[in-house]
Amino acid sequence: MRRQDSTESPLFGEEDNFRLKQSNIKHPVASFFHLFFRTSAILVYLVCDAISSRFIVCMVTIILLLSCDFWTVKNVSGRLLVGLRWWNQVDEDGRSHWIFESRKSDGVNKISAAESQVFWLGLIVCPIFWVVFVFSTIFSFNIKWLVVVIMGLVLQWANLYGYVRCKLGGKSSLRNMAKSYLSGQVFKQAMKETTKS
């Protein structure tokens, strides 16, 4: 039996980096479950009428998947994959305060570009499906599914809004960020036009 030197073994909390040096995804389980609950809820919604005629079973299954997704994204994958988190805190006066945090970029805990892409892609694309489902439910007069698709839309958009606020900074409003981005783009375009002439 070979004795392992202490310089070869990872320190506590560095096991993932030690095992997956060649991989771009440091947290494969978090990445998997980030997408699993989201896509499962969408797939169950799409095939539920074909598989089962029992509405309550389908509704409960979809709401459980959406709830698991909300909790997983908010409490696990957001922290691990992109270093962001948000929550609501109620003070003694009963006022609600939203808190948005982002991990500081230091050399030890670099965020993987592949994990970041998986996170943001799943966070942005899936709510678009629920918007389509809301409109299709309304226009097809399939009112019994309206509560389910609205629940999907609300839970998915809540996480999207929270993480966009974390990414842009919790204190600044999204409108101010959009204005500054657009004004920067207009300025860049104007500078290109002046350099051409």
C-alpha cells in the first residue's frame, strides 16, 4: 500500500477541483439537477394528457417538479454554478427586504464558463416555454391548466428576476442598467461613424 504524501491530497473543500482538473464542469450534479427539474416539468406538461387522463396527478407532479426546481436553483445551483444568491428577509417591523449577493472573484473559486452557460441558458430558456404555455392555454380555452402554467411562469420568472438582479447588482434598478447599456451602444455606434468619416 502506497502512502499518499500530503502535498498530493486536496485540502478540505478542494476535492472537486482536484478530481476534475481536466473537466470544465466542476459541479456536474448541480448542473444536472439545474436542468433536470426544469425540463422534466415542461416535458410532463407536454405529454401529460397523452399519458394520463387524471388531471390531479399530472398537476401535482408538475407543481412538485416546479417546486423542486425553484428550491434547487435558488439554494444550490445558483451558488455553485455562478456564485450568486438572493433571498427575502423580514425585519422586526414586518418590512420585507430583498438581499442580492454575488461571490467575489478570487483565484480559488473561479466560475466555470461552461457551468455559467448551462445556468443562464436554463434560467432564460425555460421561462419562455411557460410564457408560450400560458398563451396557448388561454387561446385554446383549456382553463383547467391555467393555474399550473401560471405557477410555472411565476416560479421560473422569480428565479430569473432574482439572479438577474444579483448579476447586475441588487441596488441598481434594471431600468437604469438598460438605459446605461443602450446609451453605451449608441455612443459606440456614433464613435464608429465619426471614425469612418
